[in-house]
Amino acid sequence: MEYLIYLFLIFLFCSFNFTDFYLKKVSKNGQKTWSSHIGSSYVWKNHSKLASLIIFCGDSILKGFFPIFVAKQIMDFDAVIPASVFTNNEMYLIPIVLIQIIANNWSIFLKFKGGRGMAVIIGIILGLNPFPLAICLYVIYIIAWTKIRDGGPSWIIALFATTLISIPISNVISICLLACILLTLLKRILGNSITKKYTIIKNRLIFDRDY
């Protein structure tokens, strides 16, 4: 029961969209409606770079890192989920990661719309494996971006590569990162508006945009 309550609280908290709050309550030139994906990058391009950085940190630390940190350091789920094939008994992290991303990308407060989850995933990786995998993700992303000059494909490449690197480290971590990849691709395909046009779906998958 403790575990289920914790998952529910994570779902509610991660469903709260800091960008939407900023646009409606804080920004003087904000807007109450939007059509594109809503996240820190939207604020960076259309409003305030400082606000964008604050929102990015909030998504990464509060919605990404903190739930994992609490689960690993404070709460004891050993009695809830018995050890199985995983000797370190960290299987309880997998549903937590799923809930974090699903809630952020398909917020119940925004009629199942939301952001892309990039900042949240960065925080999740920091929580799962402090620093080593996160550094790998950043380095691979920067290398890919310098070659491609496009954040959409660079992010997917970095996620795939980091997942492969995580396999010898931990089965649970690699499963969590694989879930991050699948939910990221699903969010790209669906966007915040469903389309049947092949060109748009292809552009969403590769470039994370409709054009």
C-alpha cells in the first residue's frame, strides 16, 4: 500500500507542468493557450531564458531526480517487492520511472498533453546512477549535436547509446532507460495532436517537430 500511495503521489506531482504555470501565472506576456509541446525549450524560444533554465532545473531535479532519490534513500520497499533475478532488488524503480515520464508527458491537468520529458529523463538518470551515466549522456549528446546540429536526433542517439552503456552496469537501470526511449518515441509520434500524415510522423520521430 505504501508503494502504491507513493506512485500515486509521484503521478500527481509530475503531472504538474511548470511551464504552463509560468505562462498562466508569472509571465506578463504569457498565454493561456498553446498548440506546440510545452516545456522549458518553449519558454527559451518564446519568453525568458532565465525562466527556461529555472523550469529545466525544476523538471530535472524535482520531477526527475527527487522521486528516485526518495525511493532509494528514504523509503524501504524490500518487503513490498521481493528480490527476484535482480540481486540488488531495485525492480521497484521501474514503475516509478514509468510514472514520472507518463505523468509529465501526458499530464492529467493539461488534458493529457505535456512536454517531451527530456529534463525529467536527465534527472532520472542522475537518480539511477549519480554522475557516470549522466556524464555519458551529456558527452554523447554534445558530440552528436556538433555533427548533426539538431537536438531532436542527437537526443535519441544519446539515449540509445547511454542505454547500451548501462547494460553491464545494471539490468534495472537499462530497463528504465529503455522505457525512457520507448515513451519518448511514443510522445514524439503522438505529439499534443494526433496525425495520420506519414511525413509529420517521420519528422516527429527523427527531428521532434512537425516540419
